[in-house]
Amino acid sequence: MIVVDRFKIKELMAKKKIDSFTRLAKMLGISKNQLSNILSNRYRPIKSNIAEIAKFLGVNPLEIIKKE
């Protein structure tokens, strides 16, 4: 199963001076709950969500996912 690497997301957020997941969600134009679901290990995010977050953070989508 592919999941989003929360720690990598936090690291990239710090580089862009984004201080919270709430702020990141707002910048992405989604709710905090949606972002929470995308980053949850129980939820399988759709490729477009991963691609959108990666593009916003300026990285390749493969850099923010991990296999479990």
C-alpha cells in the first residue's frame, strides 16, 4: 500500500515556512480534514492529491510517498 510520508511533508513545509497542516490545507484549497485523510495511514490517497501536494511543495511525487 502506498501512503504519504508525513515526515517528509513536514520537512518540506518547514523549508517553505509553512507552520501547520491547517495552513497547508488552506494554501492547497482543501479542508484540514481532507488533508488529514490524505496524510493518514488508513486512507489510500488518489494520485492527483499526491501530485498536487508535491507540485505545491516543489518536489517529485515519488519523494513524498512510501510503501507500507
